[in-house]
Amino acid sequence: MSARIAVLAGDGIGPEIVAEALKLLDCLRADFGLEVELDAAAIGGAGYDQHGDPLPQATLDLCRAADAILFGAIGGPTYDRLERDLRPERGLLRLRAELGLFSNLRPAILYPQLAEASSLKNELVAGLDIMIVRELVGGIYFGQPRGIRELEGGERQAFNTMVYAEHEIERIARSAFDIAMLRNRKLCSVDKANVLEVSELWREVVTRVAADYPDVELSHLYVDNASMQLVRAPKQFDVIVTSNLFGDILSDTAAMLTGSIGMLPSASLDAGGKGLYEPVHGSAPDIAGKGLANPLATILSLAMLLRYSLKQARLAGRIETAVGNVLNQGFRTLDIADGGHSVSTAEMGDAVVAALRELA
């Protein structure tokens, strides 16, 4: 039975990078026997342009029916003038909430071929392999009340609420412990329990869940210290679990340790393993349509889709090997070229397809 993949290319460089991942899917169907059906839909700015909504109902229905979602990128300066609820980013936030995609997996892996592209010394980052597990549908990004109000005297005051219930903390903690069990069995929970009551509860619940995972070594760090440690000695970490806001910040810090955010995939999973897969980077409207974008993060997101939602770990590994082989051959897009020769978005995608076919 064929799996259904919803394809949401989005805005900016989204259509370009997703097109390269679709080349890989075509190869997997033709040469490896993968049975999948693809359905495309608009989201973000494209959704607003076509339907007046950054998350059209037809797109939401398609995603609910699909087994997995391949996502490009959303946003751009042309949409900044819109009311907040109509901006492209609100469409993605709504999609995550509607589908219950609470567990965001953000690997930070340094390919040895790109060690020189990292801003840190080679001895600090060589062999880097971290998994950040970020709670994605709660916390300050979704908490109520929120808004901007006018005080006496006419001054405006903005406010947001950071809030987590025990069950929300427990489910993301279990997701992180399960991943740690598949890796090196080390989990660091990041919070701000010395200042925030919500972090006090976070630490209490994570510690309680740890009793069900006696083989996993649990540690705790305050978020400011964790940020420093990621730069000082990143290889001390294996799996990090943290809240929505802290995870957003720390995962981007970890991304730069790898040399380029253009190399990093991500997965956002529900309780049953259905997920949305997207590159960590944004829509980069300044280079959209120029063939300069790095498609490898999207291609590696496809590998995560195969591994986590379609249970095709063997094919996921083939894609990851193909990416490594292409880097060994010297192919570089502009963001990782380090002053040397660079190839276009399409040329990089074609090179990965060719390397994948050699593995058939």
C-alpha cells in the first residue's frame, strides 16, 4: 500500500529546495521500489496569495489525511504588512497545533568534509552529533493570555504567557528519553528553574519520568549555561530536551556549529510518529529564484521522513550516505563553498541523485 506524502513547498527558496528532494523521491520510486503518492498544496504566503489564508482548509485536510508532510519554507517581506493572523508564520504554527506535532527533532551533525566551515576549532566540533528535542506546540508561543494593551496614560504594554501542563512536559520528556535510548543514553534537560515557576515544574516532571528510564543518564542545565556550553564544549551533549522558546534559540546555536544552517534537517512528530519534515533554515527571499540555495537540509529532512514516519530506515541511510559521498566528491553550494567553486541548487540535487543511484 502506497504512503501519502503532502508536499508543501511554501515561499521564497521553498519551491527550489523541495524540487530537489522530489528528485530523490522519484529515484527511490524508480530504482528502489518505494511506493508513495505525492499531493501538493499551498501554505504560508502562497496560501494567502491563492486563498487568503496562510493555512487554507484544503491544505489542512490534505495534511490530516497524509502519512507525512514534506515542507519547504515560508515567509517574506511582502507579507510583513498583513495582520498577524494572516502572516505566513501563523499558518505553520496553526498546522503544528492542529496536527499535534509536539516533538521537534533537530539534529546538529558536522560532516567531516565541512569541518573547516564551522566557526569553532576543529578539535571542538569534529565528530559532533547532537539531537535537540524541542517541545513545539506549547510554551510562550501559544500561551494565553497574550497581546498588547494600553495602560493609563496611553503607554502600551505587550505580554505573553509561558505555560506548560504536566502532561505536556511528560510527553516531550518521554519522546526525548526514547530517542536517548537509541543513541548514547545521555539526556540533558534545559530549563530556567532558578527563575521561572514553569521551569520548576518542568524539572520536576522530567526527573520523575527519568525513573522509567534507568539506563539513561539525566542531567539538568539552566538555559544560559547550556548556551555557553554548546559553544565551549559541544560534544559533551548527546540529546537535549527543552521548551519551545529555549529550543528555538539553542537549536539555531547548534546549527552554526556545523558550518551552515543550510545542512540541517528537522522533524516535528505527533504521538503516533506522523510528522512534518523541513529544513531548519528560512525562506531566504534575497536568494529566491537564483539557484543559490543549499538543498541538502531538505534532502536530509526527506531521509528523516523515511526513517521516522514511513519506517524505511534502510532508504533513509542510503540518502544520508549519498549526501556524504557527494560532499566527498567536492560538491559545494555557495553557503559551504568557503571561497571555492560552488554549484547551483539543481546541480547539487542532481549530484545526490546520481550518488543515490550508485547505491541501488
